[in-house]
Amino acid sequence: MTYRTPIQVLVYPFKQSEEKIEFLLLKRTEERGGFWQGVTGHTERSEKIVDGAKRELLEETSFIPKFIFQTEHSYTIVIAEEMKDQYPPDITELTEYVFLARIDQEDDPTLDSFEHVEWRWCSYEEALELLKWEENKEALVYCYNLLKEE
């Protein structure tokens, strides 16, 4: 059996102008929870974490970023009971690494309808309101503060 790696990425695609910063959020299908989040996914075997982030961004949005970088923010997630059979038996947690990806393309994202049903460019405040998971909110706060420092 091929198991998933216990490494995930969370990518916050963003657009930045002198006036504002906007973040792209995607809404999961109802079958996958129906909640809003950034771009997320697992790295594949022997794939560098940054390459997994680039691949997930491309697969879930069709965007190729102007740049993408791994922040110093990450966190651990307990693997849900219904997902445990997808990991080796001794693995109970996974680590999610947080990335920022600057998007300069004007096109709309192209969603994978198996995973997402809606997308939205959001202000920081709107994104915080839409996000479901506390870890995603904390990651967004971290990313927003990094961008404001530039």
C-alpha cells in the first residue's frame, strides 16, 4: 500500500498593490467539508516541500506565481480518525508548512471541481472571517504581518 506523506503545505496566494493586499481563498466541496481555506495539499514522496507547494498551487488554481516562498510558520495537525488508514500505522500527526505565493496573473483561477466549488479574492479581514480552522487563521495573520513589513 502507498501511504501519504505526513507533510502538507498551505499556500496563501496573494495580490499586492500600493493600496491593498488580497488573498485567494478556495471553498471546498460539500463532500470535502464545504469550508474556505488557502491552497492545501500533501507533498509527494521524495518531493521537496516548495515543489509540493508549487504543484498544489498549479493543480488547484492553474496559477504560476511570480514568486513563492516558505515562511517560518508551520504547525502540527492530529490526523483525523477517518484519514488514519491513508498514513503508516505509527503516524498520528502531520506537519503543515505555510507559503506565500505572489500572483500577478489577471486570469481567474481554474478550480478542480472535485475539490473546490468557489474562489474569492479577499481582503485580510474578510479572509480571517471566512477561514474555518484556527491554524489557518494564525497562518494568515503571520503571512499578512510579513507582507506589511516589506
